Amino acid sequence: MAHGTKWKAVLTAAVLAALPSVGWVADGITDTEITVGLFAPMSGPLAAFGLDPIQTSKMIYEEANKKGGVHGRKFKLLLEDDKCDTGEMQAIARKYVSVEKVFLLHGGSCTAGAQALQEYVAREKVPLMVLNAGADGAVFPPTRYLFAGNVGTQFSSGGAITQFAIDALKGKRIAVVVHDDDIGTANWRTAKAAIEKAKVEVAAYERVPPRATDLTAAVLNVRKANPDVIVLIAYPAPAVLFMQKYGEFAMKQPVVASVQAVPNPTTFATNVGNNTALANFYYTTPLAEAAKLAKWNDMYKSYYPSRTPGPWVAFGVPTAAAVVAAFEKAGRNVTRESFVDVLETLTVDSGALAGPSVFGKDRRDSFRSAAFIKFDGASSTRMPGVYSWDGSIAAP
């Protein structure tokens, strides 16, 4: 090698190694800051799913900043309200990447919007840590830059709920009620697989519109089938309608509902308006026991004293904790590519979920477990055990 070429290579390597320490700006990172673009529904009808989680994630980053940041850098946080609107979410992501020059995107409480960003982040090579949407269509099959299912996917939810109905409630004949959309299809696929694996029976299978205003026909079909257990996977409004008709027809079978059906137990009971209908009602939660969550609720109250912590506060912990842990492990000279490489090897037990978050090179859904709460309209009792989607049920 000629001396000139040799010295040019040495100097180039030295300059590149020194760039982060002299204030060089690339991919949202400087000598002192890492810019993160946060977004979630903070207004509108689905704000319950996003406001508390995104404020919790913000809190986790700010706690890291109080300790001096990560490897000498503090998090610079941007925050936008996506209103759970796919177009709004895409506009925010593009602004963050092209104008604000963020290192990574962190947000998304609604599956459709999160999935719609998959192509964009792949093209721009920007990591996206989805806040609390399952986003099954974006994690099966996995792609490099998008991480979702961080509090469970719809795919894993259907399997875990049905496993609880079979194992804990001894169901031999299971009725499954789901939305007539992609969410319902994902849940039904693993619910059906769990039923077939356990060699029990599908007593009834009903698909209902997410915006249904009357579920009389569906409830009557389920009543006629006379199942041992009813699996109800729906958003709050149709779940309330179902339980109202269930009570009206004096049905007694156990009902196991999905986590999205009961964003707030007290509000759910009020809307059902008949605690007798909730005498044998259960719903799933990915969260840890109340004693472990107390730490996060207390911290949340100290950050946001004017807001009472809701049941979704802890949903913002695992993703922010994973991002902070990945930066710590990646070291001072982190890039987007090395950050993703590290994230693919990470296992984080944030203490907020019923089990650890386990990332992997061949998976983008880090959490597949669920615990269950018995709720009678007035009091809640956590059931023993944690139920998981069995990996032997193939992903879509």
C-alpha cells in the first residue's frame, strides 16, 4: 500500500471514531443528546389507550436523564398526538424523521397505524418501537426496524385467553366471539388452534362488527349453543353490548374478555349497568401484580400530580425500559444499525408485565403472556398463574 493511501485510511478511521465526541449530528444523535420521537392518541375516543402509556414512557426517559443519561447523552423527547388516526401517525413519523432528525420513533397505540408505518421505517432504516399496539401484520413475519407486540399481539392474545378458558375454567365446549376484522381473524386463528390442540370443541363462533349497536343475534346464537365458557375478544363498546344482552338473557357461563374490552373496570361495569351479569366475568391483563405496579403508579403521580393513574399507565414502561437498556448495552458509539443489533439480543424484565420482554433476531413481538382478573363489577381478584401463547401454534 502506498504511504499516502495508508495514511489516508488511518486518518479517515481516526476522524470517524472522533465524530460522536465533537458534536457531529447524524441519525438524531449528538455528543450530548439522543432525539426520540414519541406519539400516541392523547385526545379523541381512544385516548385511554395512549395518553397514560406515552406519558409513562416519557417519564422513564426523564428518569434516565436524572441519572445523567446513557453514556453521557441525555434523551431529547418530542411528543405528538396521533389521535389513533393512520394518516396523522404517518405525517408525524415523516416530520420526525425528515425535519426533526430523530434517532428512533417510539409510539403507536392502534394496530392499523403502526402497521402502516412498516414500509416507511424499512425504507428510511429508522427503528420504530411500537408503544402498546399489537400490530400483528407488522411483526409476522418480522422485519428489521419495527418492534411491536410489546404488551402482547392479537395473535398471542387469542391463544392465551383460550388456554385459560380450557385449563383454568375447565371448558370443554368453547364459544368464541371476535370482531369481523383483522384483529378478530388473528385472535380466532390461535383460539381455534388452542381448542384443537386441547381436543375440546368449538361450541359457537361469532364475528361481530367493531361498531355494532346491537348484538342480540350473536348473543342468542351463543346462548343456543350452550358453551361451557365464552371467549369475548372485542373493544369496549361491543363488549359492553354483549354483556348487557348476556345479563338480559340470564346467561351464567364464565366469560373471558380481552384486555382491550376493559380499559377501565369501573367504567366498564358502569356501562354494563348490571353487576349480576358480571358475576362470572374475567378479563386478561399482561401486567404484573398490583404490588409491583405500585412503584410505577407512585412515580407517575409524582410526574403528573393532576392526573390519577389509570390502568394503562404501566403499558408505557416495558418499551421505554427496553430502549434505555439497548442504548446502555450498545455503548458510546451507537448507530441505528448497532442499536437494532443489540435490541435483537435483549431480555428485559421491567417489573411492569406478568413476565419478561424477550426480543430476538427472528421475532419482533417481545411479549406473549397474560394473567387474568376475575371482576364482579365491584372487586377484582387476580387468578393464579400466567398463560402464554404456545410457540407450537405457527405464526401467520
